Amino acid sequence: MTNPPPDGARLQDLDALRLDPQLRAGATGRSGRTAMRLGLLGLSALSLIGGWIYFERPAFLLHEVPVVRVTRTFPSQAITLFTATGFVVPQVRAQVASKATGRITALEVREGDRVEAGQVLARLENADLEAARARAVANVMVSEAQVSAARAQLAEARARLTEFEAEARDAARVRKRAEQVARERFLAEQDRDAAIARDEKAAATVTRARAAIDTAVAQIAIAEAQVEAARAALREAEVAVEYTIIRAPFTGVVLEKFADIGDVVAPFAATAAAKGAVVTLADLQSLEVEADVAEASLVRAQVGQPAEIVFDALPDIHLRGRVRQLVPTVDRGTATVLVKVALVDSDPRVLPGMSARVAFLARELEFDEQLARLTVPLEAVDERGGERVVWRVGPGGHLERVALGELPILGEWQVVSMPLGAEVRTDAGAWSAAGTRSIPTRSALVEGDNVVLGPGLELQPGQRIRGRPLGGQDHE
């Protein structure tokens, strides 16, 4: 066990642990200067942040207001009675098939090809039918030759009849003279008998010649009938060959192709391995929209009613239409009536099967009413001092004041830009008789710009705001 150190030794150890007063004073001075520097840096940072907030106004500090986009609106919306959806279908459409059974040896069209009425679409193997047609042609030639031979025989029989008739007349004269001389007993009886026999023989020859003529006439009739029969057989053979050539029944466009070279086709797909139709053909000049109209709206639809058609795949195209037919049957499952709307205008981009929206209109559209206007909701219009303006949200959220002038109102929308050459309407139903003028399409506002909705605040040009976009802007 060790003994503790004496008290003197412990005091010396504590003195060794004390700091030098001079060193302690130097350390205190340095820490004070560091604190001052840190304070100055903090004040500078606060000044910079305050200046940035004052001059830049970050978005989270700006006043938030609702904004809407400038969109396109068509004038037809103001005179639309109701709308319906449907699909584009051609009035003239056919699945072209063959009336004969055979293997396709040539397919001369593909999808999208335009064909004329009567144009060859496909060919089937027909060597046997071609041989039958050649045989029918030969039979026709043989029958016609037989007619010619019969006519020659008739001519020969008539010539012989002429000769025999002359001989019979001469024999009749000789007999008459012989009988007269014999009565006067100047001629032997045997000579008289010879004259009589000659006369009777000549008469019999004439009778046979006339019978030969009748026979020749009958032979001609038979030969001509054989010609007609041969020609009918030829036509039959030609029809059989024609059945192996598939032609377009009308002018149109090939929509679908169901068979290829080597496939067997048969009428109505008579066998499991055979194809039915070869192609589907449609006349794209006869396109129409079949729309399903709610039965509650049917009272406002009538044949001949104007309409406007918009296609989902081509939203920029608005075509005029006209109600062609109201199918007099209600679908019990959907409570709709099929209405067929013919296209008055055409566009090569419109294809069968496209979905479409049909607006049934209260009146015909004027020419320039088919052009879109740039619009904003009426709630975005600010009227100050008798002037109508909208507030456009520019770059950085700065407000720009845009005057509307005499631009019209279109239903629930304010027009902010008119198409070039369009005339201002004074109301939704009639054109102004005087004072109509064209307004250029150029404007401070363009499609997609944001404008303040419900500008009830005291807005000023150049003021910065934070916009809150609203949905539901698609009102084309």
C-alpha cells in the first residue's frame, strides 16, 4: 500500500495547471473579433435577402389569382341545339368476293389503293375454263359454217328448180302437140306416150326440186339454231371465265384485304379452308356520320337540319353536315336513335371508322362562321372607365393590359381575336346591316396565353401575381 504525497506537492501540481494571465487575455480578444465578424456577415446576408424579397417578390409571397387560357371557339357553339357522338361510315361499301371457287393467281391491289368501277382486283386460276371457252368459240365457228353450207345448198336447189321448171314447161308443150297430132292420126301412139311420160317425169322432177328447197330452208333454220346454241354456250363459257376475274363494282378505295396469292376463295366461304371476301371497297365520296342521339333530343332533330362535325383524330377540322335520315327505331338498351348525317364538306384526311362529334344547329352557318375565334370566358373581362380589357399574365408573372375594342361576345365567351376577313356580329342571331367591318386576326393575345379570371382586384400593368390555372378549358 503506497502513502499519499505531502500537501506541498499537491499545491505545486495545482499551480502547474493555472493559465498564464497574458495568454488568457490574448485568447479573449481573438474570440471577440470573431464574433464581430460573424455578426457583420449575418447582417449582410439579412440585407441581401431583404432586398431580394423586396425587388424580386418570390412566388410564394405573391398574391395568387385564378387564370384561364386563351382557347379557340367556333361560332357554331352559340347556335348548337344539342350534340351527339358517332362514327364515320361510307354509304357505299362492299366486301368484294368471287362467284367462282378457285385459287388466287394474281392480286392487283392493296389497302389504300383507289380503283375505278370495273377495274380488275384479283384473278383466279382458270385454265380449264379458258379451254372450255376456246371450244365454245370453235363450236360457234362450225355452226356458222354449217349455216353457210345450208344456204349454198338452198341456192343450188333453187337453181335446179329453175332448170327443172324450164324442162317441165318444154315437156308440157311437147305433150300438148303430140296429143293434138295423135288425134289427127299423124303421130304414132308410142310417140305420144313418150311425150306424156316426159312431161310427167319433168313435173315430178320439179316437185322433188321444190322439196329439196324446203329441206334446204329447214337445214338453214337448224344450222342457225345451232349457231345460237353455240353462241349461248360461248357466252356461258365467257361468264365462267369472267367469274374468275374479280372486278371493282364501283369507284372507291380499298379499305381491307382478306386474301393473298395462293389462297383459295369460294362463294360465301363454302369450305372451311376457303376465303369469302377478297377485299373491302368503299366510296369515300359517300361518307356520313352515324350518330346516337338521345331519344329526349329527337324532337329537335329533323331531316335536312344543318350540323357541324368535329373528328376526335382531327380536332382542327370542322366540316358542315346535314341530317340525311332518322332511323325510326329506338335502341332499348341505350335509349338512343340512330341519326345519319351526310358530309356537305369533304376532306381527304377523314377516314371510315373515325369517331366524331356532331353539333345539331339551329340554322345554317355563314362562310366565315366556320373559322375559329380566340376566346376567353366572360368572367375574364374587366370593364374600367367604359373600356373592356383583359389582363394577360406575361413572363415572370407580370400583368399586361390588353384592350378588346369592338370584339364581339360569342355565347359565354368573349372573342379576343377574329380570323382574317371575318365580320363582327352584333348579336348571336343576325348580322349587322350597317357598320360591319373586318377585324384582322393579329392580336396581343395568342392561343395558350393565360389571362386573369374574375379580375375584381385593383390590378395594374406590370404588377406581379401568381396564377392558379383552372381546368376544363377545352371548349372547342
